[in-house]
Amino acid sequence: MIFAALVADPQAGTLFLLAALWLAAKVGGELAIRFRLPVVAGELGAGLALATLSMAFPIIPPVTSFPAADLLGYLGVVVLMFAVGLESTVPQMIRVGIPALRVAIVGVLVPMAMGLAGAWLMLPKGTHFAVDLFIGACLCATSIGISVQVLREKGAAKSPEGKVIVGAAVMDDVLGLLVLVAVSGVVAVSGTGSGLPWGSLGRTLGLALLFLALALTVGRFLTPHLFRLANRFRGEQLLLPVGLGFAFLLAWLGNQAGLATIVGAYAAGLILEPATIRTLEERELHSLEHLLHPLVVILSPLFFVLMGAKVDPRAFLSWRTIGFALLLAVLGTVGKLVAGYAAGKGLRSIVVGWGMVPRGEVGLIFVATGSALTLGGSPLLSPEVQAGIVGALLLTTIAGPIGLGRVLKTR
């Protein structure tokens, strides 16, 4: 009765939801740390535990049934992608050079091909090609944050391999987002299976490239003027609200252009270069990344816990789903290790390859996008397929840091 009233009352229900999500995230994160696993793995597991709890005790409603759940997860992923974009700039992407670009391209194409092969092997015959394509796309992503943390811990962040890993991971995310746009376009225009209207798909992808091109050129030109104007305001604490407003505006514009909002949020972070906001940062004695960090800490776990809670725990009772997750994890890991060898001579390819293995938050963003897509009136990803993909991403998120740490020890 009490829980039913919480779902019916949006205000009270939101308070309960926030309490449940934050506490679950912290408990899951603590357990992950104690087992020397990435925190994101613990947060995913916490969401899965909440889903299991609601199934074991039907009186407890699923956290995903609360009206505010989608909004909170949405805010979490947009803020997270803005923060990821702030970690790099366009000149930095250009400066890392050809090796990082080679690693990024191979790191998208090979895992995607392997994901397609895995889906073809494991999924029932007659599954729509768009599903196979989306599974391949989910294996393209690379988590910048997880690998960077390991590189910092091992004192290798400034090594040649470390620079290539970071540069390739950034390019990998941009290429992966374009793949996501293309695959979403395939899903959108795939109706009856009579053939893909390549003209519509080409326009969708062209629009994505045009939006990114304008954001990275015209956007870079306009943002200094915007923040100089903001600096003339006499009020205090302008940097964070203006920065977030800018990110949300580009996310909205990206959505209006027919793209996922995460593309616009990522682009906003990418074009906000240090020189653009330095005056405001000096005025407030804090960098934008420093001010944004508490919001990322507060909001991004909501996305991960809710992502885990959307997975049907009963799907993992199937050996087929477990086998699918293991196969995708192995194929995804091999694909990124192969990409490491594209770095060229003078670099430890195995280090670069393991640095590209973790999927983490970016892969989960792809799954979240796929879970919202429909094909012929039905969800694109069945509960079993979604569980298998999340399981594979979780395994690569765990295996990546372990493998990278070990190969760095052998220097």
C-alpha cells in the first residue's frame, strides 16, 4: 500500500526513488572497489539487484516504474557525455596524429564485424538485420574514463601509449556516435523488410556529419563570444549554469536535427576549450570541470543503476543468454586487441589494445538508446538480447582494467 502510494504521488515517489538509487549506487560501488572492480560495474549490479528484489517481493515496485526515473537517467547521461567531451579538445584530437586515428578506425570496424558475427551465430534465424547491426555498434565504444584511471594509477598517462589510447578513445567515441546515428537511422527506416531506403539513411548520416561539422567549426567560433558576454554579467557563479545551458542547448539542437541528444552534449564539451572559459574560471577560482564534477558524481550513477534495473534478471537464467554475453565479450576484447596493433612501430601494441577494451559508460549509453528504439511496433532489443549485451559490456569493463594493469607491469 505504501509503495503503491509512492508511485501514485510523483513528488514523494521521486524522493524515494532518489534515495533508493543513490544508496544502491554507493553500496554497489563500495562492493566493486573491495573486489577491485570498476565502480560502474557495481552500480550496474546494484540496479540488477533492485530489479531482482522487486521480482522477489511484488509489493516493492520496480524503480523503473516511477514517473521520474526516465528523466533522472536522461539528465545523468547528458551531463556525463558533456563531462566526457570536456576531457578533450578538437586540437588535442588532431595532435595525437595518425596512429590514434588508425587505432580508432580499426577499433570500430573490427569489433563491429565481430559483433555482427556473434549475433549471427547466437540469435535465432530470421532476426532482423538491424538487431545484428545494433549489437555490432554496441561493441564499438571505448570508455575513456576507465582506461585513463588505470594509466594514472600506473604512471603511464603521459607515455606514448597512453597518449595514443586517450586520443584513439576520443576519436573512437566520435566514430561510434556516428555509427549509432547510422544504425538508429537503419532502424527508423526499416519498416517491412522490403529493403532499406538508402537515400533516407544517407540524409540521416549526412545530417549528423553536418551537425558535427558546424558544431566543431562555427560552434568553436561562436562560443568565445558567448562566454565573453557572460563574463560581463555582474552576478556570481555564472560558469556552471552557462556551461550547462550551453550543453543542454546543443543537446536539444542535436535532437532537432534528428540525432541523439548525447551527440550534442558530447560536441558541447568538445568545443568548450580552456581558452574560451579561462576568464570565467579565473573569476570564480574554479575550472568548469571542477564545478561539474559533483553533478557527474550525483547524476551519472542514476543512469547506471537505472540501466541495470532495466535488465530482466530472469534473462540470466538462460544458458543461451549467458553464452551470448560471454561470446560477445570475447569477440569485443579480441577486436580491440587487434586495433592495438594498428598503432604502428615504436608503440607497445598490447598496451594500446588493452587500453581500448573497456566499454563502460559509453557502451551502456548505446544500449540505453537501443532500448528506446522500436522496429515494426516492437522493441528493437528483446530482454534476452539486452541482458546479453549488458553482460558483455560488464565483462569487458572488468577485464579491460585488469588486462591493462598487468601488461603495464611488464614494462
